[in-house]
Amino acid sequence: MVILCGIFLDPVSAFLAAGIGSCMADMLGGYFIYVPITFAIKGLVAYLSSRLYHSLMQRGANVYGAVAACGVIDMAVVAGGYCLCEIFLYGLGAALASVPSNLIQGASGLIISSALYPFFTSLSLWRCGLESCR
């Protein structure tokens, strides 16, 4: 959903929606120490995804290539961001140990956003009356 926030929203709205939604999931799950970290990292992923996706679309890029590029941003920022923050929380060894699971999380986001993109696009077009939103 973080990548999809970036795709369907402007950068600031994407940052807020993804950051708040993701950190609330951490809060409800009891991962209180990660709430501000998740807000910043997931918000940044959505912000960067929004900027990249809209820039690529203005240049006439392939839609699925643009979604995939957003997934690559997700993987890099999530794995790198959490690793950097966890160095200060747990030390270098533990931080590096979390990188593979964060890469899997990012790859999952890429796959899920690519699968859901057509559904949300068709829903958006249907809701707006086909051509009037574009």
C-alpha cells in the first residue's frame, strides 16, 4: 500500500498517508520503538515513489516499469533505512541481520503493488466516470 500511495497521491499526501498508516500498524502491533522510524521510512518511500512515478509517466514510460521502479525504491529505502536505525538500537550485527527480511518485505511490496495496480486504476476510472479524472 505504501507504493500505491505514492502512485495515486501527490508526494506530500503520499508521505502522510503511508507514514501514518504504517506507523499505526507498528503501534497496534506493540512495536512502539519503531513508530517514528516507520513513519519516516515508509513516508519517504511513498514520497519518492510519487515523485518517480509521476516523473516517469510524464516522460511516457511504461506503467508497469514505473511501478517496478517504485518497488526498487521501496527495497532500497526500507532495507537501508531500517538497517541504519537499527545500528543505533541494536548494533551493526543485528542491523545487518535484518536486511534480508526487509528486502523480502520490499520485494513483496513490489509484487503486491504490481498486482493491485490494475484493480485500483480501474476502480479509480470507474469512480471518476472513465475519462474525466485523467
